Amino acid sequence: MSSAPGEPPTVALDGVVVRYPTGTIALDGARFTLERGSIRGLVGENGAGKSTLLGALCGFVPVVAGTLAIGGMSEPAFATRSWTPRRAIARGLGMVHQHFSLVDALSVCDNVALGRAPRWCGAFYDRRRARDEVRELSTRYGLAVDPDAPVHALSLGERQRVEILKALAKGATALVLDEPTAVLAPPEVRSLFAVLRELARGGCAIAITTHKLGEVAELCDAVTVLRAGRVAGELPMARATPAEIARLMMGKDPEPVPPRAPARRGQRALQVAGLAVDGDQGEHAVRDCSLELFAGEILGIAGVLGNGQRELVEALAGLRPTRAGAITLPPGGTIAFVHEDRARHGLVGAMSVAENLVLGRHHESTFSGRWGVLRRGAIHREAVRLVALHDVRPPDPEAPAATLSGGNQQKLVLARELARGTSALVAAQPTRGVDLGATRAIRDELVRARDRGVAILLVSAELDFVLELADRVCVLYRGRVVLEQTADALDRDAIGRAMAGVA
Amino acid sequence: MRAVLGGVLALVCALLAGAVLIALVPTLASWGTGEPVVPVSPWAAYRATFGGVLGTREGVSWAVYHAGALVLTALAVAIPLRAGLFNIGGEGQLLLGGLAGTAAALGLAGVVGPAPAPLAMVVLVGASAVAAAAAGAAWGALAAAFTRPGRGANEVIASLLLNFVAAGACQYVVKHHLLDAHSGVVQTPSIPLAARLGRLAAVPGLERVFDPNTPVTWALPAALVAAVAVAYAFARTRWGYELRATGANPDAARAAGIGPRRVAVSSLAIGGACAGLASLALVHGHYGHYGAHVFAGQYGFLGLATALLGRGHPLGVVPAALLFGVLFQGASEITLETSLPASIVLILQALAITAVVAAGALLAPRGRG
């Protein structure tokens, strides 16, 4: 049920200019419309301005210039200081952020009621009514969640539903979601999409940003492509192919993937035998997992998120105790890690690019002299070399790592881990939240490392990425390797079935 | 640069707010008592505080004496703070350091006895410093031992409670084992003259800057050297690098093979050593014995405030300590010159800290969205 012809769009943004305090222009005259009953995708490379545009719409980002009309009525407060999240909510705009803002210790209905609690005798919190409101909304839109469950006990997908409930309870008629699928496993993505379609059928106008073009094609009615803060294209989904969208995003045709030389498999670089690891809640996250990794090959670990990948990698890195089994490196063998949460395990955001590039290598005599005094000149030279070699932007070794985009942060981490010169490398979700250009750079780095004889264990929830790179694929399901295939005899269907737990 | 400017502005705001308070105090004090209001002009009060201290050689000397001790107790906070740990235990570390330093001086006095003066001085002062630093470091490391990084047990509580243990233990030892029975108060006998720190006023030329009758000793330049050394260690050494990485992102530091336990123990121990050394400025620099004066001084707790005012930077604590030294000394001037209570200076100190901390929060770069 798309909007009737002639009806003004629910949200019409035009000429939006956003400048960051550093002087960078994040948005340069961007245009964006949302229509009643329709879902619009907002796509672009990292740094193209997607999140900024949604933030500007909902009052989170200060806007220099631009106009906003809601339901055909011009909104004079927009692009002034008085356009705040509170006012945006009052106008029916609800935003679900990539990072949730929920109170973990409170229940679902308390979180939804927060700030707008139904009252009893004018003064007391009426929890029964709050609970009924949550029940009513969740049954109407298929947002299954227990109103009395404490938020800390919920999965990420359920927490996201609570965020959506919060926006709906505040009376949102337009809902914008920033990267809603980044943290979800495929089944959760499917149920999120069902909810969003139901909301659109109910008359809500919806916008989502995503890096995955397949999701846009599956869910959206129309797509807006941003490039460097400007609109590079707006098209209805019927006329948009993923290739066309990718061309608009990059501003050029994507380069064809160069064919790879077959792996020259060398000696064993890592052996995992009968490994068992417990998860955060004491569940058996990895059980009886056995793997062998050889020099000069990429072993891909495919699997739906939450099947023990994180626990496996953390156990290999010594960050998580193992319950049983053995992890064996050959004599003289060394191992490096690209962790899945780079902001948490990979980088110290407050320190400079140069200091991050020697993190964990700072003991090496090149960087650390007598009396434990650091050789700053050597560290700087190494940083200049690695930044140039791996095309980290901006090429400023003294910039704080936190100011880099996600893709460049990942390039930095990969540059450092490869520079250790280890015999094995574990790369966990290396392309998560990373744009197409950086994904390509990361893939090329991994292949080059493999051709130098490094043994690479690639753990990724993006099956296409795994299948494109891996010389051998193992499927992890409920903490076990349930299927192993080599690249020359891949059976995609079998892999899909194994990931879903269907034998 | 921006942070320094913000800090200065914040201090000006604190002084303005203090002025309003000073103007109100006489009215508040006489309220309900029926006594006539004796107005105090804020200007006169500030002139008494700052003019009385900064206008005389004696006042400056005393302020600088306090500042020397405060720099060291502030470092005791600033060093672990960079590793993400809040050391509330400076007071206990100072008390134990003072006891150990005094005991070393008293114990070695008989051994060194007839040795020529310069050698006796080197031995006594050196041994006292080593003992004080070691005791402070041990107490700091003990706080770290109770702390299990990432497991909820907390260095704030551990170091805070260890203060009470230290205070009780020190009182006990002085009362029962080191008491100077002739003095009539809880204090040790005087340490030998050879263990006393030399006064800066004895250096030719400096007598014009420092009053020879005030305890401005070599502890002051030593404290400044310590602050510079810590700043250098933070920026240029592997230890400082690991400390900063752990403080800024403990998970990434651990993933990079930096042991959180070693960082916690070393930062709290070195901080504790600084607090222990601060006792030398008091005992070996001023009183000549260990007892009630040291217990009442509260330099360990004031070091917390000084470190906060200095934004936790090892060089920032130097101007912060100087300001507190002036206010500390100003407290006695203000009661002499005006009818205001000495506690007004405590309020000024609190206002200064609040303003600087608030300015830090306001000036911090805001996150997007």
C-alpha cells in the first residue's frame, strides 16, 4: 500500500549541509524523501554521510543549512539549534541507532515507558498499563518480546525490537534505522524485515541504511545512493540492480575480481583438537571442535553468527579459557589476530595511528631500546611505511586512531598484524561494517599474505566473502565443525544446509 | 592549549563564585544570633589570602613547601589514573612511608653515628628515602593485589580501606614502639640532624627567594624532577606506553599481550612510592619527628584534589599544587586578617576543583549523534 498519488511525502529533506567541527563537510546539499507505507534504503560507502543524514533528520546532528517538510508542512525549526531529538520525536520521527540506548537493568516495558510513563493517580508509575501498551504494540506488528524480561537477558535482535517498540510507543509515523542488520544473524534479519514490512503496511514511512546491497534489493521499495555527502542517485527498486547501485556508490564500475592462483599448501601451521570452550553465560559455545590449518592456504570458517566463532577465536588468542582439547602451533610457529570487534580488541582509539601500529610489537628491539625507552623515530618510520603500504587514510601517523573510518581502522589493524611476520593469521569478521573499497583492499591483503606462505584462518558471517576467498571451507554449527569442503568441490547448497543445521 | 585556557577561565569563575560566598558569609553567620553583621569585602579577603601569601617571602616559602609535598601525593594519584585506576590510598601510603623513613633515620643514627657529616647525611637521607618509597610502594601494590582486573573487585575500595589500616598501624607502632616519652604527645623522638633535608635558602642567592626559617628543602626540586620524570616515562618508555594503552582500552591492551595485572601493580606501586617520598618533605624537611602533625596533615587526601585539578597530567599537577599551596597557607592568613572562618578556604578549594572538572567535561570533544 504505497502512498496515494498527489499525497505529499511524509518526510522531505532538501539541500542539507552538515559540517563537522573539524571543518569536514559531511553532507553537501543532500536530498531525501520518505513516503507513507514505503521502505527506502539509504546506501553509500563508509563516510558517504548515511548515518549523518539520518542523524540530521532526527535532531542528533547539527545542520548548517537545509529544509525539512513533514507531511507537506514546512518545518521552520529545522537547520536551527532548536531542532532537537525531542522535537523530532514530537513530529513523529523515530530513530533506531546502530548502538542501542537501553537500560540493561530495567525490564522491556520499563524501558519503553521511560520518559513517557503512564501515570496512576497522576503521580505513580502505572506498570500494568505500560505492559498492556507493549503487548498491544508487539502483537499488532509481530514484535515478539516479553514485556517483563530484563533487557540484559535479551539477544541483540530482541533488544532491537525493544528499540523499535520505544519509537512506536512515542507515536513515530516515520521510522529510521541505522545499520539495523549489522548485529543480527540471518534468521533475525528475516524477522526484522517481516516486522518492517508489517509496519509499512500499517502506514509507517521507513528508512534503513545498510552495507549489504542484497538486503536493499530484498526489502526496499526505493533506494537513495549517497556518495561523498551528495546524492548520487535515487531510484525505485524495480529499476535498480545491485550492480547499478554499486556503480553509483563507487562512482565507477567495480573492478573485476582478478583470478587467484591456486593455494600452494605447505606445512601444518595450527592444529586444534577436540577443543571445548564456554560462552559468557557458561553455555557450551565450542564443543569438540577440531581443525587443521596449513601454510599458504586460507581456511574459511562459515556459519551463522553465534555458533561459537567468537569463542573459538578468543580461545585461540588466549583471551578465553578452554575447557578441554588442545591448540598446537608447530615449533617456532607464531600467530596473529584480527579480532572481530576492532574498537574493543584491536585498537586504542585515544592513541595515535603510529602508536597503534606497534601495539603488541612494542617489545621488539627495533621499537624499544635499553632501559625500556621507546625508539620514537623508528616507530614513526614504521608507521609511515605501513600507512603508505596499506593505503591507510588519512596518511597521518599522528592522527588519533579513533578519527579514522571503520575501513581504515581495519586496514590499520591488518597492517599491524601482517607486519608481525607470523606464520599464521586469524582474521575474524574482517569486513564487518567496512565499505566495498576497503573490503576489496582487505581481500587483496589476505590473498597476498597467503601467497607469501602465511596460513590464514578466515572467520566470517558473510558467506559470499568466505566462498570467494577460501581454499577450504569449514562450517561451524553449534560449536562443531559439521562440514568441510575444498574450493574446487564446493557445494553451496550443502554449505547452506549445514549452516542451518540441516544434515 | 585550549585545555589550559579553559582551566584558567574555570579558576576565574570559581574565584567569582567564591567572592559571592564571602560577601554572604557574615550575614549568614550572624543570622539568628542577633549579633551585628560585620561585612567583609571579597576583595579584602582575596587580598589577605593571596596578597598575604604571595606578597611576602615567608608566605611564598610556606606555600611552596606545601606544594612540594602535594606534587608527590598528586603523582601518587596521577600515575595509576593513567592506567585507569583510581588510587584513593595516597594518605595511607604517605603515613607508612613516613613511619618507615623515620624508623630508618632513627635506626641508622646509632650505626652511622661518628661518621663525618656529609657521609652520614647521604646514608641517612638515602636510607630514609629508600625505606619511605619502599613502604609506600608496598602499600600501593597491596591495593593492587586486592584488585582483580575485570572481575569487579575495585581498587578504589581496596586503596581507601587500606588508609584506615595504615593509619591505625602507624599510630600503634608510634605509641608502643617508637614513642618519645618526654614529648607528652604521640610522636617519635627527633631524627638526627644529619637526616634532615638541606634548606634551599642555604644555597647562595636563593635566600632572597626563600625564607631561611621556613622548611623549603631539597624535597621541592626533587618533587619537580619526579613530575618531569613521570611525564617523560609516560610519553617515552615502554612502561608508560603500556600504562596508557591499558588505561585507554584495557581489552585491546590485553589482546596485545600487555598484562593488566603487571600494569596495575607497577602503577600503584610507583604511585605509592611517590606518596611515601612525600612524607620526607614533612618529617625530614620540617617537623624532624613523626607523629600527630603528619597524621593531621591530610596531604595524601589533598593530593587527590590536586591531581584532579591538574587533570591527571604529571606536569599539570605542578601548577595545581602551587595553587593549593597558596590556598593552604592562605587559610591561616585569612583568619588573621579578616573575621572569616578558615573553612572558607576549603570551600574555595572545592569550588576550584569543581570548576576545573566541569570545564574539562564541557570542553571535551562531543561525539557524533
